[in-house]
Amino acid sequence: MEKLTFFYGKGGFEAFGTQHLTAVLLFTVIGTLIIWWSKTRLNPTQQYRVGNLLSLFIAGTVILWTLFEVYFGRFENADLPIAVCNFSALAMPFVMIKKSYAWYQIFFFWIMAGTIQANLTPDLHYGFPHYCFFKYWIVHSGLIVLILYATIVYNWRPYPKSILKAFAALIVYFVFSIMVNYLTSTNHMYLLHKPKTASVLDLFGAWPWYVVTALILVIPAFCLVYIPFFLKDLFSKIRK
């Protein structure tokens, strides 16, 4: 196996291996401590600053990774930040700095339904200590910490109508992504054709039906994410 350094080498990562489990556990602990500390020890102004710094750190990681890719001559059109996770990472500073609850409703479902899956089944080809390894986990685990930070520390929460807003925004974003794919000859999120290797998309029919099917399946995924809030509201009504 090729020796890995911060800038060079490839491989060394295995799903559900030591690096995978360590990264998930580490970010779970760090994220929990940050949220607890901010919620119980900081005043609203300090909480706002911490939230802003977290969002800027995650967005900065995507930008720095892009600069590294350009410097080493590895940047391609496929590396444009069109994937939902990368786009969310770049957009979250706006949400946090502006304290935009309207956009929070959208990104809550995008991140919780999509990014959690990226943590459980990482598409990562670089192990520790490569910079791509750090970028992947800072972005994908960091986004979950950040959206939970806004939920718990800012006391924001989604509502049933938020599911519809998030779904409508996702359709618009898919249309935008398809246009970018055509213009750049890329296939971000496999919106123009399926991956060459076998995948779950093979079960959903030919293009464009597998895209339509995938979109339909997003709705139950969003509903699943909403269950804790549904149960909270239900128990509140019962107590009354």
C-alpha cells in the first residue's frame, strides 16, 4: 500500500474500519461537548459567535481543499461544490451569520437526511493523515454538529411545512445541478446517468425515472428525520 502523508498517497481507508469508527466517535464527542458548553455556559452573543466560527471553519475547509486540489493539478469539473454536502458547507455561514431560520428549515433536512448517510457509508478513498480524509470528516460530521447546534442552542426547529419547503428547494437544486452537469460535462449526484459500477440506482429503472424515484424516496427520509419533533409535539399535547 502506498505510504500516506498529508499531501500524497492514496488508500488506507476502509468503511467500518478503525479510522471510520474513530472519526465518527471523535466528532460525536467533540460535537456533544461544543453544544453542551455553548448551551449551558455561554450567553446568546457568545453562542452566536461560536456558531459563526463553526460554520466558517467548515466552509473554509472546503475552500482550502479546493485550493490544494488546484495546486496539485488534480482539480476537475467533477470537483465543483455541487454535491449537496459541499454546497451546504459553503452556504451554512450565511445561515448562521444572518440567523436565517427560513434557510435553516431547508438545510436541516438536507443535512440530517443526506449527510448522516455520508457518515455511515463514506465514499472516501484517502485515509489518515491525508488532507482529503480531514476534509471529508470535517465537512460531513461538522455539518451535523452545526445543524444540531442551531437546533439545540438557538432553539430552532422544523415543522411539517418545513418538509415541503426542503423538498421544493431540493427539486430546484436538482434542476440547477442538471444544468451545471450539461455545461461542464459532469455527472454530479448521478443526475445525467447512473454510475458505471453496480449501485442501488439500478433498482429504480432507466433515466430519468431513477432520478424521479430517488426524489420520491427523499420524502419518507425527511419524514423520518422529523419523527423526534413529531413525538415531542405529541407528548406535549398528551400532557395538556
